[in-house]
Amino acid sequence: MNALEIKDLRKNYSDFSLDGLNLTLPTGCIMGLVGENGAGKSTTIKLILNMVHKDSGTISIFSKDHQQYDRNIKEDIGFVLDEVGFPGTFYWKDIHKVMSRTYKNWDEPLFLKYMKQFHLPENKKFFEYSKGMKMRLGLAVALSHHAKLLILDEATNGLDPVVRDEVLHILSEFTRDESHSILISSHIVSDLEKLCDYIAFLHQGRMMLCEEKDILCERYGMLRCTSQQLNQIEPSAIIGKKENAYGTEAIVRRDRIPTSFTISPVSLEELFVFMVRKDVSL
Amino acid sequence: MKGILTKDLYLIKKTCKFYLIFLLPIMIISMGVPLNTIENPYGFLFYFTVVTALIPSTAIPFTLISNDEKSGWNTYSVAMPYTRKEIVSSKYICSLMLTVSSSLICFLLQCLNLFLRKSGSFEMTLVTLLGNVIIAVFTLSMILPFLFKFGVEKGRLVYTIATACIYAMIFSTTSVVQTISIQISPWIDVAVIPCILILLALSWYLSVVFFQKREF
């Protein structure tokens, strides 16, 4: 079963359109949504969570329509948005009480365990928390009601490297259970590279690619050569290139490059930047 | 629904301390003000109305919705297992609860005032209570749909206009109450109740429709 299935999703604003998005997240997997600012990552997440209304297309979560079964589905979703929106005057104990009456499967001992693990002070109001603390509290709430699908929008932003590493570890642990899945968007592509099974690249409201991370790494590579050498290569094999005084770097499809060329592995960040910028001369 | 009500009630508890500081002096002052008479139509009744109707019915919805917007809770809550109808209903329930409880407190105070002064009439007290609850529900019903439609910032404009209307109503109600208490049956206010309830239901329905359409 798929945890999330999006088909031909469209949403039009005056200055931006999400254009026929298709995406499938199998159960037990982690998918990273990558894209520049304004690419449509947050809009996609808000559409999934029913915070904005789609113009057309379908969104199914655990094979159920996300609008028709909105309430039931949301019991199974844990989420952290870029701004964690708890009332500023609340202590975490107040938030705990509200959440225990919100989610049917709220697990008090688990929440208290996260509070201890994340070192969140009991005697500080939410507005007194740092951005990192707010994110950790948001994550603790998302993880404390036995959600099957976690949706995280820029949730690792603002966290220091140590906490970020800890959070990534918790997320990895979460998907040890095969019925658990994660959709995560982040600017920190290196985090997604560590964590994700699938990667979806969004650019200007369009899905550039949505693929298994391992397949991406197998399919694409970095070619460093001269511009004359690059001219010998079939243009369709070149995904993007960057030229400077010292030579040329190009992201290429490995299967279309003659074996005489040496191709090095490419990081997701490089792949994404080259795909978006296509042709850059410095 | 329980979760969102709990959150709203906690928020009211935390923010109401400020209002209590503001309300208590008015309550105490109102005890020393002569009861409404034909010569002094803006006596006790004026303070009574301010305490029971105006402040809870206007300030509380604004406080709740403004806090939700500022903290991002309005965005967060729509992604939780609450329906939008429940989010709207919670604001109505909390505001009504506060209006009713503050009205009852002030009703008891007015009864005490009556007992101590041994003047005025119980009928007048009841009519005043009803009048104030009606003003409060009217105000709530007018304000909330605009807040759900436009948010607090734009809603402030509506609030200003509504407040002007409320003040006009207070003064007109005062003279109406005088007339009623002297000439007509005080129970005429009772006839207004179904109309106000219909207005409240309509207001709730509109708020739900507006909030369903909002995007976060």
C-alpha cells in the first residue's frame, strides 16, 4: 500500500501554479522534497494537509481520499511545519493537555520521554523557546500520537548540527516500522541525502523528477573535462553544465557517456543545482 | 472538539487576568452608582452593560483569534484532526460561556445592590440582564463572521464600526428599558430572544462557510 499518492495535482495562484504534480510514497519509505524557495514544496504539503484547497487532481493517504476522510486520516499524520504554531503563553504541559484531548492515540509516556530527550524546559513559555526548541517540541508532538505518516516542512532548519543529527536519527528509527513513512522537505539537501529513500525535485511548480535515491546516484554522474571534450558528448546526455576558466563540470547520464570518460559520483545537491540552472558560465 | 475547547479555555484563563484587572474596578464602581431612574438613565445600567456585554463579547473573540493568528495556531490547527466547523464553534462556545458567566456575576451584584439599597425593582434587574445578554450575543454574532472572513487585521475596521453601533444601541436600549419598565411589560425582551438566537445561528453558519473557504 502507498502511504501517499498524488495524481495530477493542480493549484493556481496569481503568481504561481502547481502544475500537474504526480508523486507516490510507498509505505515504509522516506521521501525528500527538494526545491528552491517558491518551488511549491510548502504548497504541496499544505494541499496534502488540506490547509489550502486544490483546483484539481487527487490526493490519497493510505488509499483514502484526503478530503473525504480528513479527520480519520489526520489522526494518522504527524506534522511539523516551518513555523511551529503553539500558543506563545503555553508551557509544554499545557500543550500536552491540549494534544492529549486532540489525538485519540496520544501517548503520554512517549511524549514525556521526548521532552526529557530534547531537554525542553518545563518552566519556560513557548514564546521563550529558541527556534530549535520550538522545532523539537513540534517534532515531539508529531511523534507522540503513533502517527503512521510524518510530514515535515523544513523541520530541520534552525537546528544546530548536533540536534539535527539526533532528529535525523529519530526519523530513521521511526521508519524501522514498515508501516511508517515520512515526507520531508528541506533546503539542507545533505540531510535528505542521508535520510531519504526517494527524492522528488520540484522547480517552479513542476516535478522535475521523482525517483529512488539509489537509482539517481546510479543514473547520474559528474563529468569534469574541457569544453571541447564536452562537445563530443550527445547533448541529451547532459543534464546541466558549469563552465569556468579552469574547465567544465557537467552532470551527465552515465549510460550515454562513452566509457573512455571518467565519471565521478554526484551529490543530490549538485544534481539539483545543475538541473535547475542547466547551463552556467562563470 | 475537546482539544480545541481546552486550548481556547486555557488561553482565556491566561489572558483574562488582564481583563479582570480592568473589570473589577468597573464592577466595584458600578455598586456605588445610583440605580437607573428616569432622571439618571445612565446609572448602574451603563456600567452593568459595559461589564457584562461589551467587554466579553468584543474583547474575547478578538483576543482568541488574534492570538491564534499571531502564534500560527490557526494554521496549525487546520492540519490537526479538528474540522473547521469545530474550530469556529469553539470560538462561539467560549465567547458565549464568558458572556453568560460574567452576566450572571453582574446579575448577582445587581441583586445585592437592590437588596442593600432597598430600592429599584427585580423586574428591572431581569430586563437589564436580558438586555445585556442580547447586546452581547448581537455583538458576537456581528463580529465573528468578519473575523473568520478577514482575519483580525481587516476585522479591526469592522470592529470599530460595530463598536460605534453597540454604543448607539446601549443608549437606545437604556431609554427603551426605562419606557418598558414604566409603561409596557418588561417581558417584551423575551420576544427578542428568538430573533437573537436566529441571528446567532446565522452568524455561526456564515463563519463556518467563510472559514471553510479560507486558505492557510
